[in-house]
Amino acid sequence: MDVSTYSPKPRDGDSPKPRDGDSPKGAGRPGKGSPTGDSFGKPTPAELRIRDTLEKAVRPSTDGHVKDDGDDPRDSEPHGGGRTQMARHAAPDESAVPAEAHDETEIPAQGAPAAQPEYDIAWEVQRAIRILNPNGEIKMPRPTKTRVMAVANQKGGVGKTTSTVNLAVSLALHGNRVMVVDLDPQGNASTGLGVEHGVGTPGIYESMVHGTPLKEVAHEVDGIPGLFCIPATIDLAGAEVELVNVVAREARLQKALNAYDEELDYVLIDCPPSLGLLTVNALVAAREVLIPIQCEYYALEGLGQLLRNIELVKAHLNEGLKVSTILLTMYDKRTKLADQVEKEVRGHFNELVLSSVVPRSVRLSEAPGYGQSIITYDPASKGAARYVEAAAEMAQRGSRTKKRKK
């Protein structure tokens, strides 16, 4: 793919179209000969009369009668400074409305769930299911054997953590038992699932370095039955140094997972953006690799190195490891480059690439700030719909996978 000749297509709206009533260039400015004001931009007498009429029509008084309270100096404030004129023309104060009037005017939305006085994650989960899968048509069958998947890509900012969190929530909401292992010292997956990961919180560091059973450090995600998280703390940043002299240090995570005796359908390991010992531990413990690829050229450059490292791990440490899933993320349909990257990846990896493509979305970036996935934060968004589709496709593939020997 030659990106040196890349030239984005002009988007709709690049050249502004004249709106109804627009004047030719320079003709609409207040000035000499302008119908909207004199050379100083002052309103004409006709505009003043219209303004006064509107003020009398929409400005209520405290006793329920309309009155004109004259010019308000706030009318001259620019937008963003103080209260705007529109804000002052909001509904009248409730104290001026008789109590019995509320029963006659408040009409609940048809088919809407009961209003929640306080935030309730369980209620949000049920709302997400009603929106994303109202008829139960989306099926995510449980696999015949636990699928341990490492979500890996040494390039940062490609959507590893976002994909791990939202795929895990989607699978859990459709009847699967899922564990998310946060192997990134930044602890972003723990944040996205609303799990505490401050200093001193027992997590994956204690399991890998001190041998603490995963069952003792697993946290059930609030409001989502069947979803568990092993949090990561900043202590994990020093794990690579502490494990230097440990025998079989590359298999510490595998040993911890093998000792976990609870039933699980999926284990999703969120890898750090590097190819160090933590990522090697994830690749040794996993049977499958899920690679999120950002739809940009730099993401393709690092993909070759990642695939070579996977082959090295497969040859020397984990012969059953394979790349099973590739997910395209941050797709921007407005750019020609995103379309080129998608064609390049699909042409090379064929059926490994999921048909669902995750778009670039501000809502996806906002959700972790509230300790939620996009599934519960904004289930009506395109990002939520695409991740549910990706999880369903991934589950369907897993249900067709033959049972592997240990």
C-alpha cells in the first residue's frame, strides 16, 4: 500500500453552501446601505419593535402575568459568558405553577422504563440489553472449553483495553462467564470496569510475584453477573525486574490460571503496549491472540514485529498458540487511508478479520471516565452496537472450534 500518494477525498461540507437568505459576499454586514442596521450595527426601529414583542410574549413574571421588564444588560453578553438570553427564556419557576397543574401537564414517555432517582448500574445493564438486543436475536453460545485470549499489540493507543472491556461486558451480558486479567501497570481495564486498583489493592502482581491464588484477588464487576476482573496496580511495573531470577518466569501467569478452579468461558488478558516479560507471560498462558488494529498506517508497521514474536513464543514456549481474531478499530469513514488499511488487512488475513469494524467515537473515550463500558454508558451508540456484533461473531467462531487437547 503506497501512502505517499494519499490524498483524502473532499468531504461533504468542505465548501460552504449558501443558506436560504444569505446575501452575496460582504452584502450582509451592517453598514451603509445594509437593511439590518446603520454603520454602527445598531438595530433598526423595526427590529426593536419585534424584540419588544417577543420579550413580552415569552418572559413570565413571578405572579404568572407577562410583563416587559425593559432592557437587560445581559442581552449584550457574548455566548458563553453568564446566562444567555435563551437561558432566561426557560420555563417559569415551579413555585409560580399551581401544584395541581403538574399532574395535568407531565406526560410520561410511552414504553420508557421508570425513572431512576439515583444511578443504578444494574438498571443500566438491563437498559443496555433492551436497546442492543430487544428481541434476543443476538446469540453468544458458550464455548466447549475455556477460551484464553491475549489481547495484544505492542503499539499503544490502538484500542486494546477498550476492546477487552467492551467484548468482556458483551459476552457476560449474554450468558458467558468471563474473567478480565489486567496485565497493564496503568490499570486502564480495571478503571473501565469500575474495579478499584489503587496502591495496596491485591491484584495480578500478587499472583505472579508472590503466588497468591487468583480466586483471592478476583473482583466481581458490579451489576454484571458472571464478569470478573483481576486488577493491576502500579506495583506491576516492577514485576519484570523482580522476576528476573525466578525459574520459568515466562510461565507465572499460566501457572496462576491453571490453579483457578472456578468455571469460566473466556479469559481475556489485556496486555501492555510492549513486548516485554508481561506480554510474553500473556502469550504463554493464552491459546489464542486477538489483535486490535487501528485503521492507520503506523499500526501496520508494528504488526509484522508482533507476528514474528508470536511465532517465536509458539516455537519455543507455547506450540498451541495461534492468532484467531483481528479487530479493526478507530475506523474513520471520512478518510481514504482508513479504507486502504481495511482492504490491506482483510486481503492479507482473510477470515481472521471480524466483519464488524469499530468506528472512532467520542463516546468510547468518555465511558471509562464514569467507570463503565460503552455498553452500559451509551448502549444506543454505534460503538456499543459494533462491539456487541464483534463479540457475537467471536462467540460463534468459538462454538465451531473443535475441542483441543491439553
